[in-house]
Amino acid sequence: MTTTVTPPVVSRQAPLRRRIRGQRRWYRLVSPVVLLVAWEVASRTGLLSPEKMPAPSVVAETGWRLAADGSLTVHLVDSLTRALIGLAIGGGLALVLGAAAALLRLGDNAIDPPVQMARMLPHLGLVPLLIIWVGIGEELKISLVALGSFFPLYFNFYSGIRDIDQRLVEAAKTCGLNQWQRLRHVVLPGALPSLFLGLRLAIGAAWLSLVVGEQVNAQTGIGFLMMEAREFSQTDVVVFGLLVYALLGLLSDVLIRIAERRTLAWRRGLQAT
């Protein structure tokens, strides 16, 4: 009696799927390139006033000049520093308070109601009050970034924990997992999708808050660069500053997406067709 060993079947669909996904990433560049070309043509032909909206090539030349003389590096480093400090403060508080409110009955009763009331206030409208409280120095800018990043992360983390199926927690308890193990193996993985969503929204709100904060008594930063350019009617510098903020937001979002994809490799979501 002979035994026939069947060789493993290697799927040919996986390389094809990877190739298609790679092509789709390039397809996402089509619309931005078309917009840039249309913007350039409209500026060159006079459809857009060069004084009000300079061409992308002019904005690129301005950015190159600012990078060459070193001023862009100084302003960019200061803006990144403020954003990271504010995001760390606001995000850290959001994670701690969100976990306490979602996991503890006392925390839910004591923390969530005031946070729900505070979120109805536009944090950018608190600038006059923050000036009275912390002054017009670096504390104001960092406070605005922290406030902007706190609420999206808090509510998404809170909701992510509360949306976990209670039966999963009870099953983990039945299997002998202690409280810390249940938090590590059930609660945290279940809340990670909402946590990443909240982090993406928090980073976007942080950049928006920084734009406003750096226009109040700042001496450095991309926002200060734009305000100084406005005084001298340098529209190209203003547009370049806006593009820098947009690119920083896009880059941070891409990094979060990559981290999310690697961390949540076990989750298969709906794919666009």
C-alpha cells in the first residue's frame, strides 16, 4: 500500500491581491495631481489672480527659499514640539479618564457628566479665558492643542470599551483569567479600533488648534510665519504655510493608518470594490 503525499496548494490569488492594492495606492494620487495641474493652469492663464492665489510652482519656489535659508526648519521644529507636547498631555488625560469612566461605576458618575458638558463648548472659543488663565506664551498654544486632542480620543476610547460584548468578558473570566488579564487580552484589543479612530481625529484637531494658537503672540512656528506674511501681503508664504499644515496632518494620518494596519492585522474589515 503506497501513500501519496499531496503537495500544498500555493494560492496564486495573494500576489495578485497585493499587486492590485499597490496599484490602487497609486490611483489615489490621480485626483491631487489633477487638482494641482488645474490650479497651475488657472493661475498661469489669469483665471486666478496671482496676488490672491499664486501658482503651485510659485508656492514651491517660496518653500524652497524658506528651506534654503533655514527659517522653515526653525518654524517647523517649534510647531512640531508644541503639537507633540499638547497631544501627549491631552491624549494621556483622555486615555486615563476614558478608561476610568468606562470601567468604573464611580468614574462614570464622576468623570463623564462634566466631560459631556465641556465638549459642548468650542475649545477655540476659550482663547480669551485661556489667555487670562495661562497667559499668551507657550502655555496657551500647548493648552489649545491639549484641549483639541482630548475630546475625540476620550469619547472614542470610552465608546470602544463600552461596546465590547459583555459575554466575551464573562467567557474570559470563566476560563480563569484574572482582572488584569481580562483587560489585557479582551478589553484592550476590543477597544483598539475605536482608539485608533480617536487618535486620528485627535491629531487632526491638534493641528487645527495649533493653527489658531500660533497666531497669538508667537515668535516662531508655521502659524507665526503665516501671520507675518499676511502683514506684508505675501500670499505665497501664507499658502505655503497652509500646505505645510496639510502635509503634516496627512503624514501623521498615514503613520497612524500604518500602525493601525499592523496592530489590527487580525481584523478583516470591509474592503472597497
